[in-house]
Amino acid sequence: MSESIELSRVIGDIYDAAIEPALWNRALGSVCAFVGGSSGVLYWHDAATERSEALHIFNDDRRYTQLYFEKYLPMNPMFPAATFMDEGAVVTTGDLMPLPDFVKTRFYKEWVEPQGILDAIAVNLEKGTTRSSLINVRMDATEGAASDDARRRMALLVPHLQRAVAIGRLFGQSNAVEETLTETLDHVEAAVLLVGADGLIAFANAPAKRMLGEGGLIREEANSLCAVVPETNRILRDVFAAAEKGDALVGVRGVAVPLSRSSEDRWFAHVLPLTSGNRRQAGLAYAAVAAVFIRRSVPDAPPPLEVLARHYRLTASEIRVLDAVLKVSGVKAMAEMLGVSPGTVKTHLHNLFRKTGTKRQSELVKLIAGV
């Protein structure tokens, strides 16, 4: 099978899962097969409360998954650094922290190594002030370490995974997992609309209604969706009309249409056809032929800890210790919380003092508070 055909099938599985959450296991399996991984998980993580929840999992060892949330989550050395990744950036374990440091951690020795996990590819799909929605594809001894080709293949799927996660909120899933996902992503300024072939608005979420009311990028005319920029509006009309005739004309992946002329603050309307597979049933329910997902390409302002991490070029381990400074007092308490030795904590504190020009933990706290 050619890569283009395989890619289209995986993308189709992703969008079908956005409409029917029960299909996420199949979609994650397709993602793993395409990228070259043995297992995958879609989850959210809150760096402020250190809470996390797996929304959908493929081929996991449920004993270790339960242990992760009950015991090892606070010891994961990848957090909170993983939540600071740019939206859509494809990273591996070694990108977040040096592998020699990672294998020395209690988290690796007690949770990662026993499962035979050699590497992982992760992407921050949606990012808020403290919460992030992420996907993680793991590689075991069969696949080996994540290759450049695996990164490239994941990058091809990223925009579709991002849209699928957001679009999934449209269709009123009422189970606890989807409510958790809704809670996770409600802070994201993502406008989503369902439209008919003539642009007639069948549904608009709260951010979309605000954008329509503001009239800066889109507006409503005779109950139809219109773009403010004339040439963009003509393109949208053509895409909506084509969507009615099936995915073959618009493509199973949908299309992205720029809404703004500014090169510094770019906004796009991603149009996804709702005319085949599971998406067709959702479209019929709303008398719609397409879902329009509007988002800005530039993320919102990052939280203070992320600002400092970027400014001083802190490592993932240094970020964890800096975060611990805000939560507990004393080297011993930080070592117990992070699952590392007191000596390791002291080393990272020394590096933090050197990089930030501070001399004690209280100055680090003031530095964060002043951002």
C-alpha cells in the first residue's frame, strides 16, 4: 500500500473517531501502525494540579496504566516540560531530557523499563494556561527508537488529530470521559460551526458566536457564514458546495483557508466534509455538509513557568525542580516528590541559581511571581 493511501485511511479513522468516540481505539491503532509504534494514548494533563487522565488508549498494559495514575504520575520527569511544547510540535523522549538522565530516574526503572518501552513520540495537540491535551505513541524493542521517518509521519497526522480532538466536542457526547475532554479544552479559543452547502449555519459553539458578533474575520448574513475578506468568502462558498458532493472533491482531510491577511496573526478556517462514514451520520443530524474549525496559528500567552523555562533555557529536570520549589519546602521533600535523590535536587537547584542569577529558593519564587 502506498503511503498516500495509508495516510488517507488513517486520517479517515481519526475523523470518524472525532464523531464516534468508541472508534478512538481503532484510530489510535491506525496511528501507531502508520507511525511505527506499539501502543498509544490520548490524554490530558494539568500541570497546576498534577492531574492527568487517559481519554483513549490502544494496546496498553492496564496494570501499569493504573499504577501510573495511582503512583508514578508525580514522578514522571517529562512533566511539566511536556506541557510547554509548542502546539503541534513532534518530540521524542530525548528531546525533552537527555536519555542518560532519564534512565537514572525511579520513574524509568520502575515503570518504563519493565514494560519494555524504548522510546516515545509525543505531541501537544491543544494547549492552555496549565492544561494540555496530548497524544503519545510508544515504541518497544520491536520498533526500536523513534526514527526521523516516524517523526515525519506523525507530523503528517498532527493537524488532523488537533481538529478531531476539538470537533469531537460538537456532537454532545455525554459519558464521563468526553465530559473530561470538554472540560480540558473549554479554555481553548476554538470556534466551530456546522454549515450546509450554501453556508447556512446549522450549529455554532460559543467562541464561534462571539466571532460572528465581533465581525472581524467572519460574519453572519441571512443566517449564512461569510468571511470578511471577499476572496476568502468566495473560496469558502466553493468549498461548501463541493463538500455537498462528497469527500472526493474536498478530500478526506479537508482544506484550510486563511481568514486574515496579517502575517503576524494568522487565522485559518479548516473545513472538514461531513459526507461519508461516521461523519455522514453526524452531518445528517445537523443538516450540515461540513464542519468549520477556526483557530489562530499563534498560541496564547504561556504561563510564567513556561516563560522562565524558555527565557533561561531550562532543561526538563530543572523545570521540574523549579516547579517543586513552588509546591514543597526543603530539598528532602522535593526529592521525595520527584522520585530522585537529594543530591540530584541540589545539582538542579545549583544550575537554576546559576542560570537565573538567584542565590536561594525564595528568590526563585519571587522570580516566578514577577513574570
